Amino acid sequence: MVRGSDLERLPQSLLHEILTKLDVESLSSTAPVCKTLHFSASQALSSLSTIDFSGFSPDTWILNHVLHENKVLKSLTLDCSRLDSSSISIFTKDHLQEVVLLKCSLPCTSVFASIGEHCPNIRVFTLEMVSRAVLEPSHICKEKLAQMLKGCSHVEFRGADCDPGVFESIELFLPKTIKTLQLRPMSEQHAKQLIHETRVFRNSVPSSVDFSIPFSMGPISFKLQSLSLVLDGITDELLISITRNLSLLVKLDLEDKPRLEPLLHHDLTNSGIQSLGSCSHLTDLSLIRSREFFPATFRRVNDMGMFLLAEGCKSLEEIRLGGFSRATDAGFVSILHSCKSLKKFEIINAHFLSDLAFHDLADTSCSLVNVRLASCSLLTSEAVENLSSCKRLEVLDLWACKSVADRGLSSISSLNRLTTLNLGGADVTDSGISVLGRGNVPIVSLCLRGCKRVTDRGVAFLLHGGGIISKTLAVLDIGYMPGISDRAVFTIAEAGMEITDLCIRHCFYVTNASIAALGLERGYGEGRKPLRRLDLCHCSGLSVNLFGSLKRPSFRGLRWLGIGSTCLLNEGDAGLLEISSERPELRLCLNGCEMGCYDGCIS
């Protein structure tokens, strides 16, 4: 072990170079070791131009300790969960150019005022409000918001469980220099008002104009290139308004979450899709109808809409389409063959998409890098075999494609650039998984959730197969798999040297013993990377005795732990308090959220 006296003999420049390679959390943890490291860590913190606190929520004292001597910070991402109003003055500095505030319940007026006054160089601003936060509609808040946005070119507002009208008047304050705008949630009516009134304010059009009637106007001074909205509905009227008034768009991302079946006369049709052709700069398009509240689809868009899209938007490089239930293979094939530069192709909930859509893929100049075909029930291993001709493929997501079987995995094993593979719900077996374990596919993230025919043996084949995946795999999801028990978790503890994120939710045969092995620094898998996120939700085989294994020094790198619907939550109030007190950096998720979510967490 290196002592403080030994460190003092090292050249200060060498220590500084080593410490600048560490992240903020690691730097903060090394500072208390000795005076030499404290001084060097402080120097390193003061020289960082980018600091990301998205995975760790600092309190006011920690934030002040990290930032008080830093005069060069340009980009700050901050989880605000543990901050109060007094912290605002700590992070609003004149050298900041980008501010991202996550999980924020700080007073919006104070945030806007402080950034507007103290951050004259601000160019990028992101605010993610939690449900208890309120964007005050007062004239003071609007005035401060206008001042803050004066120099911004990229603005993003996200509100969790907020009223869709919370951003109702933001169009009044948008600077004409803005290039990126994300607002979520927003009503369709307010979105149309934003688009029209922004145009009006830039061109001094009389307020008497009836915006329900399509019209043409003079040159646009509003330079918006990227627009992202989450709405209560996507309609022809909205899409036509966007394409006629924002013709410089490069990226358009629209998602709606209807609570009822949309009316046929007030929905998206082929005509709305056709209007996208007027956006000649468009390279990134996303149109998603979410099923979060109601299982609605775009009932009035069919293959003709896909043909019109393919013909009008041939420059697309990324496309995401969700909920187009009437489009068939013919419509999707037209996009694949017309958009020669297409790199990302995502289709969700397409009832009639089948293997036929990918039959001639090998005959095209396939440039696909990212393919997601989620909940497309007609797809089989044949589609996967055809996709394997795309040798540049890095991401393949086949979530809920239940007819994809072992034969498809043999094809996947030839993709030597593939880093992300989602086989959730597929009909694969231990034998198929062994093909991945023996292969040379450098998979970093693998999801096998709900693959009911994969057992402990499959996990052993995966990590002991002699292939490259045992050295590259960092994220593994084996949740909802009845064949998974302690044996699989022991294998991961022993051989999963790079695994940092592990989901084993709803694995009823997993017990305290294997979880304790995951937390050991020595013994099982000595030298492996420490886990950062672990999902144990609905693991009924666990007992409250597991709290002893969660104490320091076990799980030294753990930052998120999901324990919803386990006895740890039901009977472990004292244990929860002890763990959260001893490990303030650890998020304990109590609600059964997906891994990494911060809803229902304590820290």
C-alpha cells in the first residue's frame, strides 16, 4: 500500500496527470486519504472544464467543495435532488456555457434569475423538473426566463408528471438564435401556438391572422434546426404547421401519449406525412405514438404514407417510427431502399412488418449501424439472418420479437462491430447463447430479459465460452427468467470481470448468498470492476439479512440499487435507514422502477 510519505516523493506534475484521468466521484474520494492527495485532488478539480454529476447527487457542501476554486468550468451536469436554494449561487458562474439541471425542484424563478445574471456565456440550458416543481406563471418568472434565454442556442425543458400547459408562453422568450428546442410535456394546441407565434414575433405579422388556415410568409429569421416535443396528440395540422414554418429543421422528434383513441378527423394521415418532404434539410426523424396511457396507433397512415415519406425525405440518416399499425412490408421497404444514407432504423409496434422487408437488404448499399425492431411479432430468425449482411451494425434491438430463435444467434455471431444486443422475450435457448459465448462479437450490453428457455447453464456458456464477450460485457439483463438461480449469479461474480450494471429482477431462486458474492472485493472475481447498478426488484428469495452484505466495504462502487417488492423493503425499515445513512452516494429505489431511474428513490 502506498503511504502519504511515499506520495510526497512523487513529482507533483505526475500526480496531477494521474488524477486528471479520474472522474469527479473518484477525485472526491481520494482527497481525504492524505494531505498530498488532498492538495492534488483539489488542483485536479479546479482544472476540469466538464463535470458530470448525473450519476451522483451532491449536497450543497460537496458541490461547493468541488466548484469553489474552479475558474475554467464550461459544462456542468447536475443532479439537483439533494440541493436547496442556497446552492444556486455555487454553480452559476460567468465561465459556464452549458448547464444541465436534472431532477430539479429548486425555485425556477431563482434559477432563471441567477443564470441570467451570472452566466453571460450560457449557450445550452436543460431543465428537468420533478413533479413537485412548478414553473411559476408570474410576470417575474417570465422576465427572468427571457433574460436567461437571451444568449442560448440550445434549450430543453422536461417536466415529469407536469401539466402539459406548463410551457404555454415560452415562445414569447425564445431568442431567434436558438437552434435546438425540447419541450416535454406540451399540448398539441400550445405546440401549434408556439410554432405560429414564434414566426409571428420574428416577422411582425398582425395578431389578427387566423392560424387555423395554412398560409405562406416571408423569410424566416428563426433558425431552429432541432425540435423535440412530447404531446397529447400528433395531427396533420401540427405537422403541416411545423414543416411550413420551420423549413430549416435537421431533426424532428415528436412523441404523443394519447389518453383516448384519437378522433379520425383530428389525427395524423398520409397528408401530414407528405408535408415532411418540404423539410429539405431533414436527416433525423422520429414519430412515435406511445402506448403508455392507451393502446392507440396511427390508424390513418398506411403504405402510401410510407411511400410519400420515402420519396420526400431521401436524405434521412435516422428514422424512428412507432405505432404505424397499418403499414406493411412494402411501406418499410420503400424507406430502406430510398434512403441511401440511412444509419439508424427503428420500428416499434408494427403489426405487419415481417421477414420479407429485409429479403433484399444484401443487394442494397447497406449503411445501417443501429437497428431496432421492437414488438414486431411477425419477425423470425430469417430477418436476423438478412440483417447480418449489414457488417457495420453496432446496435441490434429485437425486443419482444418472440419468434427469433437460436438460428438467428448464429448469424449475429458474424457481426464483429456489434456492441448492443437486445433479445428480450426471444425464443433462444442455452445452446444459442453458447454461440455468443464462443464468438468474437464485442457485445458491451446484452438483454436476455424474459428468455424463459435460458438457464444457469446459458450464463455459464456465455461467460466461460472462451469468446470475447467475457472481456467486453458491461451491462447484463437476465430478469424475468425462471431458470436463473444463485448458480448464474455466482458465475457472474466469478467471470463477469467487466460487468457494472446487472438486472436480475423477478428471479425467484436468487438468494442472499450470491448477492453477497457480487459485493466482495476479493475472492470471487478478484480484479473485476465493481458493480454500479444492481436491480433486485421482486427477488422473493432474498431476506433482510442481506443488509449486512450491503454495508461498507462491500459493493464499493454501487450507486443504484433496486429493491422494490422484496422483503428488504417490506420488513427492513431499520436496515434501509442504516444503509442510506452510511452510504449517501447510493440510490435505493423502492418503487420497482427500471434500472437507473430515480423515481421513488432515497439517498
